[in-house]
Amino acid sequence: MTDLESFRSDTRAWLEANCPPEMREPIRSDADMCWGGRNWTFQSDAQRLWLERMVQRGWTTPHWPKDYGGGGLSPGEAKVLKEEMARIGARQPLYSFGISMLGPALLKFGSEEQKKRFLPEIARGEIRWCQGYSEPGAGSDLAGLQTKAEDKGDHWLVNGQKIWTSGADQADWCFCLVRTDTSHKQRGISFLLIDMKSTGVEVRPIVLISGSTHFSEVFFTDVKVPKENLVGEINRGWTVAKRLLQFERDSISESRGEIPSLAPLARKHVGLDEKGRVADPDLRTRLIRNGMRASAYGLTLARVATEKNSSNEPPAVSVIKNLWSSIAQERAELLTELLGADGLGWSGEGYDKASLDATRAWLHSRAFSIYGGTYEIQNNVTAKRVLNLPEQ
């Protein structure tokens, strides 16, 4: 056996013996997703046990160095672990912006002290992060941000506002873009790590059209931040921010690699024709098209993963993110349509949970082409940095 085959055999045996049966069931709600942090309450003993066992092996962050709480796996081994988890339907033991965004940025730009302080806590699920980027006047034009950090000698003094901050009401810390020089746009931005328990931090949840409060406004009023919480160089935070956005868009796409088929629901709610096909030919055609696009997307992710393993160049994540957004929005519309009147329910008798979830999912899907960078911004990034098209 090759080393990779041996690793696969050992990994398969360990997962079979250590992944609780409950953690192999499909995710039913946000509560099934373990986010960790100071305020996290485990939903079951199985959820807690699964996280503890994966932390012991470093497999919440399998590709990170062991010195920082990771598993120290090679790209090939990390791929095998992902495949073997998928084989038994194992849930991710931990969902974390620290893992998908901040951690990779710290590995590249952080000081050794910052890596040793924050990365092991992220890997163990002991700290939950939110992202302080967007502002009321700086969304697509992120470099226009105005939240200001003043150098007070022994600390930074932060004043300003962020908006659309995912999970801010549950987060322990925030990785935040602040303005440290008003004479330059991109070259006047720095990257700070801010404890959300600091005096002067106020979080106001935003109720969305879907009824959820995933996003919040965050206000900073004379917030003192230690000098050592600056990541990278002063006024060079834009470089860190751009790389982190690539990690974010990559994670948004990769986390949606598997898109379940709608065919079983269509057969149930629409019915079949005399040949055993979904009765509505137009709907059937669009379902097939969406399924083919989803399959092609999954194959594209696999190819991109292979390319990442053999190259240090970041993949065309903007293309991938837009592709996923389009497929997922189309799927949400198809789901609502095939459910008919059941797909229009909000609450009350006569609607099952699946129907109500579909309605909210359709409303939530409108954000897919906005968050993580709008559809148009992603196309601009692709044109400029992938296709090298001239700017007008």
C-alpha cells in the first residue's frame, strides 16, 4: 500500500469508530452547526464529543501546522479526510470564520505571537470571530471605509460603525478594517483584532426579511485596542483584507459543494407522466438543467482543489463564487415553484416545516449574489485579475 492508501485505511477506521451516529445525520437547522466560542451551548452530547475527538487529532484544521493546533496533514491527506467524512455523511465538527478566513490570513501575515495566541484557540473552537468590513457608506467600495483607529501611544482608539456583520451578536472577537491614514485610500487602511467585550463595543442585530437575525450593526465608541493586535504593517491592511476575501469566497463556494437533487420532491408534489417523468415538461427541463450545473460545479471544485495543491497561485474564486450563487438561487426558485401553494407559506396550520423552510430559503437566497462581494464586483475582479482585461 502507498502512504496515502494506508492513511485512507486508518482514517476510515478511525471515523467509523469515533464519529457518533447523530453526527452522520443531515443538518436540519443552524443549531446542528457547531460554531464554538465563549457563548456556545452544545446541542447534544454527540455534538460535544465529535468536536472533542476531532480537536484531539487536529482535524478541525487538518491542513494547519501541528504547532498551531492543526493536523499537519499534506494536501493529499486533507483531501482523503474530506472524502472519507463525506463517505459516511459526517458533519463538520466546527464551523468558524476563524478557520475559513482569519486563520489562513494569520498564517500568512500574522506575527508568531499572534499565531500562537489565536490559532490554537480557533482550532479548538474556543473563540468565535466576526468580520468587520462593510460600513453604511462602504460596501462594494470597501476601500472607502471610515471607521478610524487613532494611535494613542500604547493603544489604538477606534471609533466608527460596521454593518452586515455576520454573527456579531454571538462573536467573541472581530477582525476589523480601520482607517489609520486619511490621506490615502487603500494605503491608509490597517487590520485590527478587536475583543467584542471591550468597553465601547455595541452590537445591534438586524432582522431580515426571512425572519432571521444573522447580521448585525456594530458600533465602536472610543474602543481601546492593544497595539499588538495589529496584523501586518500599519496602513498595509488592504493587502491582508484582499487575501482574506479570497479565502472567504473560496470557503463560501467549497461549503456548498454538494447540492441535493430536487427530483424526489418534484415527483412527490408535481406528479409523474405516463413515462414516469416529472409531469410538467418545462419544470422538468429546468430541474435537469440545474442538476447538471450543480454536478459540473462539483467537478469544477474538485479540479480547483487539485490545482491549489500543485500551485501557490489562488484559484479564480470570484468565478466559482458567482457560479455557486447562480445555481443556488435558481435551485431556491425551483423548490418554491414545485411546492406550489405550500411553497408560499410563512406560518400557521396546514404547512409542514419543509415548506416553511423553503419559503425562508428562497428569501435568504436573494443575498447569495451580494454577500462575500456582489455579482458585479466578482465579475470586475475576474476581468481584472484573471483575464487581465484593460481598465477603462
